[in-house]
Amino acid sequence: MRDTDRALVQAATAVAKLRCRSDNHTVAAAARTADGRVFTGVNVYHFTGGPCAEIVAIGAAATQGAGELETIVAVGDRGRGVLPPCGRCRQVLLDYFPSIRVIVGPMDALRAVPVADLLPDTYVWADHQVEVPVAPRAEAAPVVPDSRPAAED
């Protein structure tokens, strides 16, 4: 792991210690752009399924005009360490940032892996699967000899 990756884990850990002090916020995330800017967020727990910390960090980066995110990590409250992203976050990360690296693993063996490694058989949106050919101009229906309209009931 790079020094910048370790610094990202430290940033998420600091946010978890500072801001994750209730059942409403239990995970912090930090995301870094290629130019070194770091954006953080915390989850917003709600019984209806509030957003995960990774999604909040993506939103924070977007509000500050960040483009492509390079690396992301999530850290649990109460010293739980680095947490892998949930399935929904993995899919969002892959869809929005297909080349993003995700820091995972136990604290003594952290590693940064491509998000695609965490979601090897991912869902691919239909409009990303195939190119839709341009439809040819509509032509008049061919005339079939000895045909007649169907009888109406």
C-alpha cells in the first residue's frame, strides 16, 4: 500500500472518531482524487435505508467539483477498523468510477484493490451492454397479393 493510502485510512479513522458518536453515524469514509484532494462522509442510518458513508463521500466530492475518484476506504466506529463496502456501494463505485481502488482487509494487512475485483460478476446496465443501431427509415408495409382486411367482430 502507498503512503497516500495509509493517509486516507487515517483520514477516515479521524472522521470516525470525531463524528461517529451515535447510532445514526457508525461508519466514516474517505475518498481521494488523483490530484490528492480528500473528501469524507459518514453514513446516515435510518430504518428506511439511509446512505452509506461511501455514498455520502461521493456526494461531498461532487459538491466540491471533484472529477474522478482514485481511492476510497470506509472505517467503522469504536475501533472496528476498515470495512469493505456493501454490495450497493460496490455497484455504485463500479458504475461511477470503474477504475477506483478500494482499501480492504484487516488493519495489519490492508490492500488497495480495483473495485471490479470486489464485484467480479457485476450487473451491467442494458444501455452499456449493446449499442442500439439507428433504426432505418420507416417504409410502407409491403402489399400482399390477394389479401384482404381481417373481419371485425
